Amino acid sequence: MPETPAEHTDRSAVRSLLRLWPYVRPIRLRLFSAAFVAVLASCLGLVIPLVLKWMVDGPVAGRDPGGVWLGALYLLLLGLAEAGLFGLRRWLVARPLAGVEASMRADLYRHMQRLPVAFHDRWPSGQLLSRGTTDLTLLRMFLAFPLTFLFVNATTILVGFVILFDQAWSLGLVLLAPAVPLVILCSLFETKYSVAARGAQDQVGDLTTVVEESVLGIRIVKGFGRHRSQALAFHALSRRLRGTELVKARLLAGIWALITTLPELAIGAALVLGTVQVADGALSAGTLVAFLSTALALRWPVESIGFLLAMSQESATATERYFEVMDVAQERDADGDGRARVSDEPGMVFEGVEFRYPDADPASAPVLARVDLRVRPGETMALVGATGSGKTTLTALVPRLHEVTAGRITLDGEDIAGMARPRLRELVSVAFEEPTLFSATVGENVLMGAEGAGEEELRRALSVAQADFVHDLPHGLDTQVGEQGLSLSGGQRQRLALARAVVGRPRFLVLDDPLSALDVHTETRVEAALRQVLARTTAVVVAHRPSTVMLADRVALLSGGRISAVGTHQELLRTSAEYAWLMSGATEAGAGQGSSAAEDATAEEGSTR
Ligand SMILES: Nc1ncnc2c1ncn2[C@@H]1O[C@H](COP(=O)(O)OP(=O)(O)O)[C@@H](O)[C@H]1O
Ligand SMILES: [Mg+2]
């Protein structure tokens, strides 16, 4: 199962939580006033025992019903004021904290969009999902509750003990006795709980990954009857999570038991001692009543500390997990205007391009060792190579989805590494083997390819891609395509992706086998239309079939990590045995209706990724 990729350092919970400050800063006034209000409300509760003492020693001892009624009125007012203040606290923090959560989530999303593709190759999506959802919700709850109440309850306990000592210092000492063992136990608990909390949160991430994969891959799961194995994987993970949650629950139960029992015993002891003192006349009955009710009023602040600490620990873990993603460096980007020419050579030029995947074994040979290729302006270059030879990798380097390890790629003499990304995106359009569509309308999916393209451009792009089928969809261009466009056929998706690539009339076009899922007739029509577009652009088209190769002016053969031959289709057929071999299988397929060889090639390729 996927482990969390980032190794997490052993930070203290407080250090982790302090990293939230930039987000909390804007609402600090609200948060502080809410804490102040809560302290006030909580201390108001401590006045109640004092009123009781006044009632017992005064009106009750003096048999004065009027005084008792007055005392009762005071108690009622105190209770109401306490409740009102706690309500005010909630009102003060609710909205700003929802804002903090939203802005942290927005930052995470923005950051994830800017992380290099290599990061997303490495991180399971469920880990990212769970950090953006459960972890952030935990953080909001932490800011709303434990953060304030750890402070409020500590203050209340402090004030309470001052009152207790003021009433009867000897009894106060009895109550204070369990404090030392409790503090030690709490810190032990903290350490253990933090390990369990981290485990549980990571396991939620793994579980999310499995759920997501089986939802997105539901066709494969059903098609291959993999329900059972998927369910087993899910059960194994959820059992593991359940185990971790039980560990957490046991730890919490243990500390809770101690935190409730020890003070309870102390209160019992104080009660016995106090009663003896009252019998001896050393203490007034009212004082004992006040002392005991203060002690009882402190029970909740003391007991709550266990789970407040637990929640804080979980939040510290959530903060760590959040910043593990946020700390990953974003894609480098040139801040220059991108006008820096490094050569006068027009067109698309690959010079000594070397590339190795970041997570590849350092001892292995790079995917691309030394690629030298010149595509003249307006020329269409077909890129041919065996499965796994690095064609897709090479095409991904042009829009800088990955950065070259060595060498450079220039567009009309400008090094793409020095170009600001928006400008690069404007110059280059891409269509990948796997046509990805988003849950949006057909029109929106295509227009994603160009900012500000209009109706006219959209229609032209659709006709180039022979995607006129969209007009027959229930709502035409406004038809919503399902998640990942799975409601459309593979060929339909491919044509929409192609339309998206050409809609912005890019100067450079990179197409990774864009016609593989089309039947021969549609392919011929797309090619006829595409020819006109290609006439005006500088393009690299990855091709498997001779029919696609025919679109190109020249062909480059990628083999052994470099371009081993360049020439026209006919030339290469004559001079390169590998090229002839690659094309021979495909020729039969292209001629026959079954076209199984080409499809096998694509299917196989899909599985290598
Ligand atoms: N994200 C990745 N991480 C590591 N290796 C990869 C990644 N993507 C592809 N590869 C490897 O790079 C090689 C070239 O793959 P690819 O460019 O997809 O080949 P092609 O498109 O020519 O079939 C393959 O050996 C593949 O295993
Ligand atoms: Mg490929």
C-alpha cells in the first residue's frame, strides 16, 4: 500500500501548530476577544459557589426566606450570563474560522496546481484529497475549540485554585496533590497519542486512494470481476484504520479514567477532612459548601484536558500533513519576459536533450539520452519509435510538464526554460494519448485550449477534429460530459482533445498519437482537415500507423534514447530496418479493418504508464 511519500520529522506539536499563525493572524482580534469572553463566562461559573456560601452562612442559617429568594435570583442571573457569554463566543469565532479553513483549502488547491507533474506522479491522490478535506476540518475545529479551551480551562483552574486556597488552604493542598502525577501521565499520553494520530490520518489517506481508484476504475473492476479483490483491499485498509482508531480510543479512555478518578478521590478526601473540620468548628458550613462546589465546578475544566490535548495532537498532525504538501517547491518559472534569444534558429529545436524521471533508479540509463532534432518552421515531423522508447516523455518536455535534465529545447530560437509559463502555453498546444476531459460542457472542454477564443474558433476547431458529433448530443455544445468524459466514446474524447489542441491556433503543436482510437474512415477525414492546420504550424506528431505518418513532411525515429534517423517515410523505409519493421506490422493493420496490431500497440503502451 502507498506509504506517505514525505518522511515526517519529529516536530513538537506546539512547533507544528505555530505554523498556523499566518492564517490565524487576520482574525487574531476576534479569537482573542472570544477567548476573553470565554474566560469571563467560565470564571462567572466560579462565583456561583461564593453566592452559595453567602446563602448558607447568611439567609439559610438565619431562616430568612426573602434572602434565599434573592440568592436564587442571583444564581439564575449568573447562569444566564454564563450561557449568554458562551453563545457570544461561538458567534464571534464561527464565521472567521470558516474563512480560515476556506483560505487554507484554497491555498492548498492553488499550490497543488502549481506542483510539478513529477510530484503528482509520486503522491497518491487520496493523500492529497484527505489533506484537503478531513485534515483542514480538524484544524478548523481545533482553532474553534481546543485552542481556546485549553487556555480558558487553564485560567479557570488557576482562578479556581486561588479561590479554593482562599477558602481553606489545607483542603486546597489535598486537591492539588494529584496534579503532579496527572501532568506526568498527560505528557506520556501526548507522546503515544501523537504516533497513533499520525498513523490514523495517513491511513485515511490510503483508504481514500483505494476508494477513488475503484470509483474511477469502476469499468475495469466490473469488467474483470475484481469486486472481491478490491473489496478485500478496502477491508484490509479499513481494518487497519479501525485498529489504529481503537488504539487511540484505548489511550484516550485510559487518560480519561485517570483524569476523572484522581480528582474524584481528592474531592472525597477533602469532603471527609472538611466535615471533620466543620464538626470541630474550625470551618463554617458555608465555607465547606463553597469549597466543595468550587471543586466540583473545576471538574469539567480538568476532565476536558484529556480530550483537548488529544484534539490538539490530531490538529498538530493535520498541520504537519498540510505543510508537507505546502513545503514542496513549486515549479520553477522564469520571471524574465522570455525574449532572451539563445539562437537564431527558427522552428522547434531539440539540442542534446537528456531526460531522466526524478524517481528513476540513478544507476539506470536515462529515458532520453541525447536527442537532437530540428523541426523547421511550418514543418510537421512525425515521431516514430517502439513502445517505451520515450515518445510520450519527449512530447511532455515541450510544454515543460517535466524539465529537461540536460540540453535545451528552443522555439524560434528562445529557450523554453527561460520562458514564462503563460507565454509557453500560448505558443504550444498539446494533445495527449489519454484524452482527459473535465466535468464541464463540451464547449468549455474545448475552449480550455485557448483563452478568449470565440464561437467561430470553436466551430473551426470542432470541424478540424471532425467532432461534429457534438451537435447531435442532447444539448449540443452545452452537453455536460461526465467525470473524465467517460460518457463519451474513446474516439469522441480523442477528437474533443484534438479540437482543444487546435482551437487557439498555436504556433507549435505537439500531438501524442492523437488519432489512435479512431476508425479508419474517421481518421482519414480528421487527417484531411488536420492537414490544413498543420500547414500553418510547426508540429511534432507521435505516430504509429503509416496513415498518420503520411500527415508529416518528415519522420524522426526515436530509438535507444536518441533520434537515430530522420527523413521522409520512403527514405526511412529504405534505410532503416527498425523503421521498416515498426511500420510493417502497422501497414497490415492499417489496411485490414481489424487494425488489431495498432490497437495492441496503444493498449500495451497505456499499460506501461
Ligand atoms: N512518470 C514516470 N516515472 C518514471 N518512469 C516513467 C514515467 N513515465 C514513463 N516512464 C518510463 O519512461 C520510458 C518511456 O516511456 P514513454 O515516454 O511513455 O514511452 P512511449 O510513449 O514511447 O511508449 C518507459 O520505460 C517508462 O517506463
Ligand atoms: Mg507514449
